[in-house]
Amino acid sequence: MARLPDPADHHERLLIVDFGSQVTQLIARRLRELSVYCEIHPFQRVTPAFLQDFGPKAVILSGGPASVPNRGSPRPPDEIFDLGVPVLGICYGQQVMQQMLGGRVTRGEGTAEFGRAFVSPQGQLDLLQGWFDGPDGTGREQVWMSHGDHVAELAPGFEVFGTSPGAPFAITADPHRRFYAVQFHPEVHHTPKGVRLYENFVRLAGFAGDWTMGAYREQAVEAIRAQVGDAKVICALSGGVDSSVAAALIHEAVGDQLTCVFVDHGLLRQDEAAEVVSMFRDNMNLHVVHAQEQDLFLDALEGQSDPETKRKIIGRLFIDVFQKHADGIEGAAFLAQGTLYPDVIESVSFSGGPSVTIKSHHNVGGLPQEMGLTLVEPLRELFKDEVRALGRELGLPPSFIGRHPFPGPGLAIRCLGEITREKLAILRRADAIFIDQIRRHGLYDDIWQAFVALLPVRTVGVMGDGRTYDYACALRAVTSVDGMTADYYPFEHAFLGETATRIINEVPGINRVTYDITSKPPGTIEWE
Ligand code: XMP
């Protein structure tokens, strides 16, 4: 699979060596927020040849679940300490660094610390500028610890600059060689001033901090042109942020060589298809094929109520439809995808070699090989928040960039049980009212995802003098950082009451509204 020439080639790079910590990605995010380009690589991959090729301006050794005193525990190559660049070891990274440079690490026994701890200063260190000078006068900083083992003997050249009750060597450094080692995790939220530490680290490493979206845009455009030449590119536009930003960027690079295919499966929200097509076609002058295949999808779904069967039918038809339209585009050699960095980071696996997790986007995962297309993935170096920033940079409207995620199978998994055109129409109207209410009350940006699920039950009600027997629906609104865990949004009762009244009054077919207060886990965000 060909990949985009690396737009980061022109950048100063920081290398994060991953030992499998749950929070390694957060280190990268903190650095990217400081406009520093960095990449995460599993320790197995970081060989002397890799180091030479990568040319890091600084190195961070991440935390990890292994134990340094154990035989065969992971190590970076010795050469990492001969590069002449600053090195910061975090938690496991700190311990492995001490051990390799001549110190000694021992198993916990009474010194394990998990959770909040306070570090007190000892001496002055460039890495700690802006620390220990809080207004409360305690001279302490709150940090997040999570360690069983600890450093028992410092490596030659190192001194202690901070201590906590469970970690006498909480902060150590050899300032002469610019080697720094901390026992806690500065990248997590619970180390409130952790960012300051990274800021000091990249400053003392001499980073210019020039990783901006403006610079990325220019380089990515150059790289796309170099990859694509004068061939044609096709893109499955879903209306989601990732595919939209990828399409806008590729369009900027190769203009009319790009054709987008927007598959309308009849399971979109109210006015959604028209809005997406009009924005890209009319406002941004992209060539968009609007594949109106509602009947194909809805006929195939008729009588199906099992969630997985629904997903399979939609996925299969999506590929068929996309392929049919793509076949009509003569000379298409490339397929654009909105793959993001978290999807391509190789995760550390202790059982075997590094494993690669790549999610297929837009339900077209298997297409490139089948159709003989090469992938163009201009977002594969970016995190989600960076994709949003790039979208703004490219002139996509802020309301579009901030849209809630929407699942590929669309309303099919929100119309519980059997899908009918009538039930979809009811669901669309109720969903539009709920979202309108959320926008009117200024809550849209505080919520990760909000929608209505139409329940497969009818309930008795009374309206005017008559008895009704109509559908019940559930409102779902959650807060989340990444969709992996979520909590329900704590609406005011007045908001819920007003929304329920509007839905019942304005949507014939619904006579009961409930609010789902389940978190994830144990629930999921969607109902199917
Ligand atoms: P769950 O329901 O698993 O959802 O908590 C987590 C996130 O994934 C979305 N989701 C899907 N997205 N195809 C998609 O493209 C699917 O089949 C699908 N199922 C769930 C969901 O909307 C939420 O953002």
C-alpha cells in the first residue's frame, strides 16, 4: 500500500518510544498542542538504524506495564543515549533510563503509589521553570503517580530535584547531558501543571514550535500533488468531519481531478443529504456524485430487525453502490480516505511483535485492493482535534466542523427493530426537534453525541378527548472524549419537559418520551 510522502519531513521531530502505557497518546497530544511534531513508535521498532533515519531532536521514553527488574523487560537501544539530544523518561521510561545508565530499580514493597501525590522541590532545574511557585505557598505540585517499582539508586551524573512520600526520586536529572526522568505522568489531567513541564522540555531541546495547521496544509498539498500527479482520485464523502476535511484538502491540491461520491442510503437525518451536497458542490465547487439509492437500501432492509444483519446489509450495498459509481469515473487511480493518526499508531504488544490496528473508514475498507486503487490518506498524521483545526484552516464552516459523530449505518440503528419508511419519517422529525432544542439552549458543543431512538413499542396515551396508541422514543445525549466511555448529559428537568412536549405536539406517531441515563459502560452510546 503506497503512502503519502511524509509531510513532516521538513519538520523538527520528537520521538516518543512507547513501552505500552495507556496514556502514551496523551503525551503526543500535549506536544502537538505545543506546535511540536512528534511520532509514537513501539520500542521494538526503535533500532539504531531507525534512530538514524528518524533524526529526533529530542526523545521521550513512555510509561508501560512491564517491570524493569524482570528479565527480558523492554529496553530502548543504548544508542538512544548517544544521540546528544535531550531525553525525558516517564514512569517506566524513567526506571529503564536509570537502570541502563548505571542506576538500580527495585520492586515496590511499601513504596508503590497510585493516584494523586504531591512532589516537593529540591534545588533548581530548567525543566521545572514555573513549577513549585504556586500561590498557596506550599511549594508542592500535585502529580499523578502509578508505579509499583521505584528507583533505589541513581545513575552516575543524576541528581534529585523533587521528592514525594513514596518516591524519593520523583524528579531526577543529569542537566549536563540534558537527561530528565520523572516518576509521575505529566501528560494526564491530574497533573495540573504537567503541560508546563513539556513546554520547558521542548524549549530546552530547541524546538521552534512551527507545527501549525497552516504549515501542514501547504506541505500536505505539495505531498498530495507529488503522489497523485495527473491521475484521478475518488473519495467516499460521508458528511462526517474526517472525509470532508480530506476531500477539501485533496481538492485544494488537485482540483477537478477529485470526484466525491456521496451515497444517500435513505438513513440520513432531516435535510442532511441536501446540506452536505450543497455545501460541497455549490459552496466549495467540488465534483460530487449524489448517489440516490434510498430505495435500494430500504427495500433490502425491509423486514430486518437484527442490528448486525442491518449493518451487514448496509455495508455490502454501500460497497456495491460506491463501486458502481467509481467505475464510471474513467482513469481513477487513487482512493482518498480520512484515516487518522490514532488508527495507524502501532500498539505495543508484549506477546509478539508490534501489531498494527487500522480501522476501515466509510465502509470501503476492502475496496482499494479489489479495484486496484492506491490510497491517499492525507490526515494520517493528525489527531481528531487537529483535523478540526485543519478544516477551519480550509474554510469549512465551524458549525460543520463541530458536528456530532454520526454512525455509518445511520438511522437504521436508531430505528429499533423493523425499519419502515413511516417509522424513519417519525424518527427524523423527533430527532430534528431534539437537536434544535439543544442548539437553542446553547448546549450542542458541550455534548459528544445526541439523538433520538425510536423504540419498537407502542404505548397508550390520551390527547384531547381521545386515546392514542403510538410509539415511544428515547432521547440520548452523552458526554465523551473518544466515544469509548461516555456519561449521560445532565439536562435540567425544564429542558427535558419542554423537549418532550414539543416532540409529542409536533410529531404525529409519538406519544411518549423517555430520557436514557445509562453510562457507557455498561451501556453503549447507540441502542443497537
Ligand atoms: P457505541 O454504540 O458502540 O458507539 O457506544 C460508539 C461510537 O461509534 C458509533 N457507532 C458506529 N459508527 N458504524 C459507525 O460508523 C457503526 O456500525 C457504529 N456503531 C456505533 C456511535 O455512533 C458512537 O459514536
